[in-house]
Amino acid sequence: MNPADPALTMTDRYAVIGHPIAHSKSPAIHAAFAAQTAQDMTYEALLAPLDGFVETVARFREQGGRGLNVTVPFKEEAWRLTDRLSERARLAGAVNTLVVDGHGFSGDNTDGAGLVRDLEFLGCHPAGARVMLLGAGGAARGVVLPLLEAGAARLFIANRTPDRARALQAHFAGHDARGVLRAGGWEDAASTPCDIVINATSASLSDEAPPLPAGLYAPDSLAYDMVYGRGLTAFLAQARAQGAARVADGLGMLVEQAAEAFALWRGVRPDTAPVRAQLRAATPSLA
Ligand code: NAP
């Protein structure tokens, strides 16, 4: 071993890749994790052209990059890029974490684990809970397996286009040994009250809420919007009016999925509490 070899002395490089990317909170989150755990690493925001994801990733790797987080709109392209996928990434159809290995990349999806950890942090672990998942796009697909594995007593997927929800149910049927997975449209959603209602639609981005029927929220229930940084969204306001005991946004999920990726890369799990507090202080309140 030659200690003068730059490959042995170089600071490890990581990045989040997306388009756009300037708004990303990931560099600040990972810088905080690295400082807290004394890791010798850098983490930057990497803008890839819409038609240049694969080339940008290849260049990053050639320049010594060790790992990437992948965000909108490239998660599906990252999934296609690698054939070494974790089971949760394979089923999610999307990759948000790439790890450089000897042959290329392995791909994982830490979004679902991030959601489950955040729910746990909020005192609402899905084990034994009746869960409603709104939406059937990429975000919903990424969290179904982790919610099933966390032991939800019932998991109902409701979507504006009910057939997309039913297609998700069929996709995960092989992982639903307990037979807890159901799917349908908004009007099918009210048959039993729920303990946790998760909004994985993008309706909040246009200040809309899914038209949910009354009777959805059990006493002590949590309404959770995956969107963050927008204060009390139309969905969360509707949830309060319909009887949800508590509301939360997706900021904690963002931090927890980052911690999961950090642990994959560095083999050390950061304490997320101070980073959550730091971000929360700089984010519109849910009051
Ligand atoms: P997507 O693949 O485009 O799917 C959008 C979903 O929203 C579909 O189910 C769609 O229904 C539904 N939808 C869109 N507009 C709607 C409306 N006005 N009313 C009701 N339903 C509507 O998007 P995605 O990637 O799943 O992302 C969804 C959201 O999750 C985004 O806001 C994203 O920011 C958030 N997210 C957060 C995190 C985090 O870390 N906190 C991570 C991932 C994603 P149809 O099938 O009928 O079109």
C-alpha cells in the first residue's frame, strides 16, 4: 500500500443529483451528519441535464465519486441503470441511493424506511395500525413494502384513478402474506376509521386536497403529508377539520431517508434529532 496514493488520501465525494437541484436540502443534511459522525467526506448538489443523467453519473464515478442520492426526475432512470438492486428498490421501481462498488453501482430506495422511521419518531409506529395510503405514483409505490414489513394491520391504497391503486395492490400481492392490502378510489376509503392517513399524492403542490369522505380518522389518528416546506397544506387542514388528532409533514421523512443512505455509504448511523430540529426551525410551521 502506498500512502502517497491520492486514491487513499482523497476525501470521499458524494452528491445529490436531480433537475432542478439548487433547492435541495440534502447537502445541508449530509454536511450535518458528516460533522456529527466525524466522516471525511464532501456532499454536493449535482445538476444533470434532463437527457444527460447516465453521462453525469458516469463522470461523477470516474472522478472518484462514492455515492449518489437521486431525486426528481431521475429515480426511475437510476433504477434502470443498475441490475444490483435491493429488494425494496426492485419493488419500488425507483432508486434514490446509488452506492459505487467495484463493478459499477448498486441501487437502493430508502424513502420507505425513512417514512417508517419518521412515523416511529412521531410515536405512530405502523405496527398494528390501520393505515390509509393516498396516491399510487412513485412515492406511494416506494413505501408500500416498508409499511407491510412494519406490520400494518391494514393498508388501504386509495387513488384518484382507482385502477392505478389496484395495480399497486396486485404488484405487492406476493409480499402481503397476512392479506392486509386493499385498494380503491376515494369513496371506498371510508369503510373503517384509520390510525394513520398518509398523503403520497402531489395534490398539495397545487394547494388541493383529495376529496376524502368523512369518518376516515380514528380518535388519536395522525394525518401525514409527504410534502414539506409548505406549512399547513390543504390536506392537513382538511384532516384537522375531519377529526385527525395530529398532523405532520414530510420533513422528517426527508431527514430519515437521508440518514438511511448515509448509513449505507459510511456504515455509521447519525443521530437525526438535532438535524430535524435545525431544519424544522427554518421551515414554515404547521400551526
Ligand atoms: P407522481 O408519481 O407524479 O404521482 C402523483 C400521484 O398524485 C398520483 O397518484 C396522482 O393520481 C395523484 N394526484 C396528482 N394530483 C392530484 C390531485 N389534484 N388530487 C388528487 N390526487 C392527485 O408523484 P410522486 O413522485 O409519487 O410524488 C408525490 C409527492 O410525494 C410529491 O409531492 C413529492 O414531493 C412527495 N415526496 C416526498 C418525499 C419526502 O422525502 N418527504 C419523498 C418522495 C416524494 P393519478 O394516478 O390519478 O394521476
